[in-house]
Amino acid sequence: MLKRKNFQVELGDRFSKAGDRYGRVWEVVYVWVAVDGITHARLAVVGNQCDLRTVAAPVLADSQFWEPVARRA
């Protein structure tokens, strides 16, 4: 079950996929609201902009699927 229905996502936010044994970090490169009113985010692997995924923003709030990663200063 989703924890936050109104989860906000911004360009540059970073996430790791839960259970990813390779430790890849995904960065939000594009955000839009689909015709159904749900915000979606396009994610790219940091260091490999060719590896892309599109997910509904509320899924990024669900720790069963994604974990936030702090940005490096």
C-alpha cells in the first residue's frame, strides 16, 4: 500500500531500487502529470543516461520498491 498519495518529486531527486544488488542510483530527469492526473517521473541511472525507467511518483514513496538517496554536496 502506498504511504503518501501526494508525494512530491523534483528534478535531481535520487533513489535506489529496493533489493538492487548492484547499488545503482537513479536520478529524476523529467517530471510530468499524465492525463489521469498522476505525476510521473522519468529516472536515469547516474552515469548511464541510456538506462531509463518511467514510474508513477507515488511508487517512489513506497519503500518496498524505492529508497531515497541523499544528494552529494
